[in-house]
Amino acid sequence: MERVRLYPTRRQVEALERMLDVCCELYNALLEERREAYRRRGVRISAKQQYAEITALRSPIHRLDGRLAAVYRECEDAVLHRLELAFQAFFRRVKHGEVPGYPRYKSRRRWDTLEFPHGDRALVFDAEQCEVRVPGVGSVRLRKGRRVLPYGRAMVVRGAGRWYALFECEREAQPLPPTGKVVGLDRGIAAFVASSDGALYDHARIERRQASAVRRKQRAIARCKRRSVRQRRRYRDLARAKDRQRWSRRDWHHQLSRAFVNAYDGIALERLAVKNLLRSARGTVEQPGRNVAAKSGLNRSIADAGWSQFANMLVSKAEEAARTVVFVDPKYSSQECSCCGHVASENRRSQPAFLCVVCEHAENADVNAAKVILKRAELRPAARGLAVADSDDPRSALAPGRTRLTQQVVA
């Protein structure tokens, strides 16, 4: 995704916010229709039926104060597609015995995206005039010198009081020259990444470093009168502080992933189920959890590290550079000796120390785990192509038009 900052005028901001409000109301209305139809008559309404209803509501006879017809039609189709994906995910979770999570109504404050599935037809990007033409809004100014590759899907996004255009671009692979080196990477808490070469890369600890600024803004919100102009401004300040955290973390991940892709022909990682690792230890009233505070702190550290985002960036950059990324089974990688292969919990004397009870191989535990990961991947130097598992790949039906990656699970 190419991200471009927009500079709309006050009237253009009002037009964009009206379109967001209409899309939010449409989503809630479509959800309510499905919900009530099933509750009262036991009938499931399909996306095809609701698509026809949207067409009828846009006609001059049934026009709702002109608001629905004022929104670009593909934006409304994207709203319906978003609801359909939410129901598909709900039924999938029910089928697999997970917590169902029925689709919920959306608040206007949390609806921040106008999606254009065929953005190349809807948004006209003019680098010479430094503007992008948005249907129903007009030509919106952007920063001079920004250019975008040919794009398909596009979005206009509101974030922390600012506006951005996101363009989904197809990039041609630009193979890097072979380096003849491969590496295994172990993601952790004490060190963000440990490589099989023996290098340790510390955490950026973005959230911890900027926590005091966030707390100050949260306290300022608590002192404001509810729903006042000042409170809205304080909420915007807090959102920008959170935005800085997010983009600082992304910048760190971009730098580190680029360094690994440039330096190695093949990269091996653990196939981590990060969502499961972030589960709470609180338990229930009947069976309360243990060490809840410690587990909460661990969860915050994992979330602050951004393991999945880092892995996704590695995969994306490897695709462009024709490098290889392999995800392996992480089972017992922290207890297995990289020299003799003996697996025992006694090998881990402490968090940083690894000492094999059979061959007496001693090494940093994270570096040893990285070597085990590399051994399981069976990577060869100067390999070509891409082998990945689907655990860290976010590209799915949520991103129409994106092709899924070639998948190969290495045990």
C-alpha cells in the first residue's frame, strides 16, 4: 500500500465526514436487517438481495434525503462486502468451535475508511497538479513530488484528525544479487530478534518509551467535560500520540526487515500463533487464573514488539527481492540443542543461558533457538522463490484483489 497525506479544505473535510457517516449508517442498517430477519422469521438475507436493495434506495423515488445517492456507489458496495466478510468470519468461528463474536453495530467515531474497490476508476491521481480527485469531494491537495505506481484498490482514511489516501500497487520483483548466506531468526522478549549468526537485536520498546506522554493525555481527557469541544481535541491529541507509537514501531520493523532481506538469501522463522500467545490468564470465577499480573505484562511486551508485523514485512520485502522465507514448527525450539539435537527442559538453566545436559554445549538460549530454527528449515544459499506458512500472512478475503502467497509448511 502506498500512503499519501491529503490536505483537504474545511468544506472537503465536511463532505468526507458526511460520506463516512452515510457508510456507517448503511452498515448498521444492513446489519439490523439481517439480524431482525433471522430473529423474527428465521430467514437469512444474502448479500445479493441487499445489493439490489441498495440500488433501489439510490433511485430518485426512494432516495433518502439525497445522502445515499451522494456517496460513490462502489463505496456502498464495499460496505456491503465488509459486512459479508464479518458474517463469513462469524460462521467460520462457529463451525470451528471458537468464540463466535457476532457482527456488531459500528460507531460513527470508529468508522474512518472510504473504500474504492476499483480505485483506478474512482480516484484520479495527478502528480503534476499535486492533487487527487475524489468522487463527491473534488480535487484534494497533496504534498508536492508524491508519485504513485499504477494502482487498483484505493482508500481514503481518517486518522488522528488527518486524512490519507492509500493505493494498492503492484510492484515488479527486483531480484537482489545472491549473498550465499542464510539465517534463522528467533523472536523473543529479552531480545527482539536473535540470529543464528549470534547477533542480538534489542527491542525498540516504543510503547514503554512513550508511555508517559500517553498517560498525560489520558489524564487531560479525564479532566474535560464530557462531549465538549475540549474533550474532542484531547481525544485527537491522544490519537496522534498513539499514531506516533504505531509509526515508530513500523519504522523500526522496516529498517530491520530490510537489513535481513538485503543480507541473506534465505530466512527462517518460527510459525508463531501470536493471537494465542496474547490470551489472558485471568480465567473464570470458578477457575481463576494464576500469575495474572505477570502474564498481562508479558502480553503487553509481545504486543509492543509487533512480532507478526515484523514477519509480514519480511515476507513482503522477500517477495520483491526474490528471497526465500520459511516458517517452521516452533515446538521445543527453546529446549533443543543445536549441536546434538537433544531435547530437555533441563537444557534451559535460566532465561539467557542454554547448557545441553548431554554434549555440554553452552550458548545464549535465543541464539541456540535461532540455530535450531535454521536447521529445521533446511535452507540452502542462493535459493529462489518463496516458501511461507499462512500463520503470519494477513492477506485474505479482507484484501480483495490480492493474490495469496504460495504456502509451504515446513515441519
